[in-house]
Amino acid sequence: EAGVAQSPRYKIIEKRQSVAFWCNPISGHATLYWYQQILGQGPKLLIQFQNNGVVDDSQLPKDRFSAERLKGVDSTLKIQPAKLEDSAVYLCASSLVPGVRHEKLFFGSGTQLSVL
Amino acid sequence: ELKVEQNPLFLSMQEGKNYTIYCNYSTTSDRLYWYRQDPGKSLESLFVLLSNGAVKQEGRLMASLDTKARLSTLHITAAVHDLSATYFCAVGYGGSQGNLIFGKGTKLSVKP
């Protein structure tokens, strides 16, 4: 079974530039998540989709971050404009069964963003 | 506000020794996870614990949950080098599957 795919693997940009990350979840997984993992910390949920609808985006800084999952499959996360404090690893995860709170999450390898 | 604290944050062990990682959390939750992360790799789910007294074991790792004390432990038995990784606990909150508060992680290094 193929895992959660993310690209690019690394990205270096200057502050105030824009950047986009892509995620393709495991086939058939209804729920997709984006997490931000700052160095030395655990991941923090940014947004959760169920199919192509947003379930929770309460921790997404909406003034600069946006995300979409138009066809209910792959997803993009965008930052515009980037700030120094956005330097982090951005993890995508997916899960199969919606509505089951203890459902197992499968994580991708992440995109490491450095903002200079 | 839910807070999750892990300790120790760094752990250097010798092969063959036993040790325990602790995960304390501040408010009631209905689920607790343990994850493993190798450098540059994705988070791998190890255990999910749902009820007081729950114990799960996989190989040299055993996780337990005490909901009254708001404490989970990850016990390592007879450590081997392959267990070197960062281990995170994560506690669920709210109704959404992805609403997890992660600890800062315990970086485990097992030396021969």
C-alpha cells in the first residue's frame, strides 16, 4: 500500500515570498490533515478536511495560510506571504474512516520549509 | 487548555537496559497515542490507548494509560539500537479526529 505522498521534500524561500506544498493521501482515505511541526516541538494541527470539506481550521493563520482539497483527493497548502516563524516541517496525514475519533492517522514524510 | 508534557526529552541508553518514558496531560481525554519518528521520516503510529488501565505491547515496547492520574508510560525492555528514534505522545481533544496535542517528544539514543 502506497503511503501519504508529499512534495517538495525541502523548500527554501525568502520572507514575504509565497510557497505551496502538495499532499496526496492514501487511496480511499476520506480525511486529510495538515500539521505544522516546529523544530523541537510536536506537530500542531492546522486544518482537517473530510472529503473536500473543511472540518476544522481553527488553528490555521488565515491571513497568510490557505488550503484546499478540491476533488476530495489531493490537497495543497499555501503560505503567502511567508514569515521567518513559518520555518517548520509541514506534515500531511490521512485516515480512512471519518467520524471515528481514535482512527489511526498515517503521516507523510513532510516538507521542510526554511524562510530566510 | 490541554497541555501535554513528556519526560525525559532526551534519553541515552545502553543496549539491554530498561527504561520508561512518561507522558502527563492536563485535562480529561478519550484517547492517547504513541508515535515514533525517525530522522527525516514520517510519524509512525505505535499505540492508541482508549481506556483507564489499557496496556498494549509490541515487541520491546509496552504502553499503558492511567486516566485518573492523566499519565501514560512507554516502557522499553532490553533496548536495542533499532529503537533509536524520537517518541511522541499525543492526546486527543474535541470531536475531530485530528485534534491532537503532541508532547515535545523524547529523543532516544540506544548505544551498544
